[in-house]
Amino acid sequence: MGDSEAELFLDVREERPGAWNRLVERYAALVHSVPRQMGLSSADSEEVSQVTWMTVHRHLFLIEKPRSLAHWLITTASREAWKLRQARHRREQIESGGARAEVSDQGSDPAEILERLEEVELIRAALDELPERCAELLRALYLGEGERSYRDVGQELGMPQGSIGPTRMRCLAHLAQILEPRLRS
């Protein structure tokens, strides 16, 4: 029972116990974030997430490369969110007799949202490949709630405040090495 993307994907395909739940746990936030980024409510996002997971389950053997799973999930969730938005928009126009003005797209192009989410997923996967100490530091500095001082991060991670900056630079360089080949493909 593997934890890398490829191992987990193969575990799911081979229907190993718990593999599907681990897959859903790993990518649930990503799938849920797609419709939220497109301006859907929490309830609508939950609906899109459910449909996305059902679609992935039905088409699991169409996904050729385990590394493309995140892209596949983002694309599927985007399509489902778009369909739901369009259906709701049509229903609202019918219910109002077509007299309502066009609903704005909330200023976000779905292609831009998809690209942004794909980049986030690439970074998340690369963080998982870093040594644990580097991953912890970068998550604390960049993915935590609000802005945090080096002192706060140092106390949380048990690091001297003066070593955080140099360690951060080494960790970011390592992250860049991991991301470089992925960004070229």
C-alpha cells in the first residue's frame, strides 16, 4: 500500500482495501477548491465534488498515467462546476421569464482557474517529495493562516529564528529542482 501518487493510483486500480479512501482524502481539498474558485456555494461545491469522484471512479481505467490524476480531477471538477453553473443560470432565466440581466462570471475565466489549480497541485505534490523538515518549514511560512513571523514559525518548529531564512532559501531551491522538469512537460 503505497503513498506516492503512482503507488496509490495502482492500489486504487487493484482495489486494495482503503486505497479509494486514501485517494479521496489526498485530493478532496483540491477537488472541492475548483468549484469554490469558480464562485459556487459550499453546497454546490459539495455536489460538484461528489459528481467528480463518481466520474473518476467510473473512468479510472481511462487515466493512463498516475501523474495525470490531479490534472484529470481538476479538469473533471471544472467541467462539472461549469455544467452546474450553466444549468442554474438557464433555470434562473426560465423562472424569471428571461427578463433578468446576464449573471456575471465573477470575473474569473475557467481556463485561468484551471491553470492556477494545476500549478497549486504541482507545488503540493513537490512539497510531498521534500525532506520533512523543508516541507514543514515551507508549509508554515507559505500555506499557514495569514502572515507569520520567523519568530512564530521558529517557535512552532523548534528552529532558531536566525536559521529560518537560510533554511528557507535551501528548501525553495530544492523545491525548484523538483518542479523544473514538471513545468517543462
